[in-house]
Amino acid sequence: MHFTKMHGLGNDYLYVYSKTEPENPEALSIRLSERHFGAGSDGMIWILPSRIADFKMRIFNADGSEAKMCGNGIRCVGKFVYDKGLTKKTVLTVETLSGVKTLYLSVENGKVAEASVEMGKAEVEAQTEITALEQTVKLVPVSMGNPHAVIFCDDAENAPLDTLGKAIERHKAFPGGVNVEFVRVIDGTHLRMRVWERGSGITMACGTGACASAAAAVAAGLCPKNQELEVQLDGGTLKIRIGDDFSVKMTGPATMIYEGETIE
């Protein structure tokens, strides 16, 4: 099997283009995502034909669970299909488990440098409290087609991702699991975010998490609507715009790392 390793701000996946649905993609993602005995990644993304869009993507986390949406991943899908000549379109649609998304590709010297994605509407709930690791945690539940718990804090750099983030991921308040974002509001247009991703653990970036964090900040009156917000992640910066109706547009880079073949 041929695969391409790509990343969006360090959020790395193994990408496979196939004309048919994969067999046992969960087990394959677990094996190949392993950092020491596999290719090493946050998961695998399959690019497939679609009856309702230009392409379809299926996302499998490093633990084998299937995700509904991946913001960094979908930008890489756009780069993959354009750079490899599977499409000549610079505006294309991609079917995901959270609906059809529209991509706008920015091309330089015949290759995609970055992509903007219409991510749909963020559904921001009221701030709530839960108890985790014997402490009370205030968080904002947000849906970007997948679930997020946004926690505003004063120090995102030293956020307890692998303890509190891990505990909240499987908290009883989130029966299906949740992505956990720790966010510091630097000023009205700049956020610092770190993430514990459902099914993958600590990752360098999470596109849907950046969107959820920006939407939560706008809902709380900490950031304005209809302005470009910069969300700084461990792997770099994403640009997020929240509309009046909480529609979300995300812009960021996509990078190819290497091509590979499985040997068994």
C-alpha cells in the first residue's frame, strides 16, 4: 500500500488515495500510526470517491477510532488531490462525516501552499462545570461537527494536557469522548491554544479545535466577529474568522513530508 505522510502545523497523518473503501482501517491506523514500530502519525486519512462531492475523506485516529472531521487533515487532502493531479480545481468540495466542506486552494508555483476551509457553523453552548481529578473545571462545550471542551486559562504553555486533558476526554459528561482545548486570550485577535485530541492525545495542532476555541472566545465577548483571529498552536498559527451566524472559515498551510510503501 502506498501512502503519503503530510502535516498541517505538525498535526501529521498518513494519506491514502483509494477508489474503494478500506478494509480494517482501524487496525491499520493503530499499526502504522505507532511512533516507534510504524510510520508514526496522529492517524490515517483515506481519500475516496464521493457521490455528493469532489472527494470523500475518512479519518482514523492513532487509537483506531474514526473521527467526523479534521481541520488540518482536510487542508492536506486539498493539497494531495491538487498536487498529484487528481483535480485541477482550486475550489473543491470534500465529503466528511460532519457534512460536505468547501476548500479554497492557494497555489504557488503549481503547488498548494495553503487552503481555506468553510467549516460550517460552530455550536457554542453555555459555560458549564464538571469535576475531574478532584477539581472543578469550567469549560465551554462546542461542536464543530465533532465535540470540543474549551477551557480558558492564564497559562496555556503549562496546561495539564496529559493529566486533566486526558481525564476530561473520557469524562462521563462526554459519553463519546471529547477534544480538550486549553486557551489563553492574548488580546482581541490573538489566542494561544494547546490541545489533547480525542483518540490521539497531545498533538501539535487541531484545526477544529482552533475553530472551536475562536468561536467560544467570540461567544464570550473576548474576540470580535467578522475579523481574522490568529490562533497560535504548538505547530504554528491558524487564521480563523467567525461570522455573524457563527459560520467558521479556517485558513492555514498544508505540507507533504514523504511518500512510503507498506512492506506487509
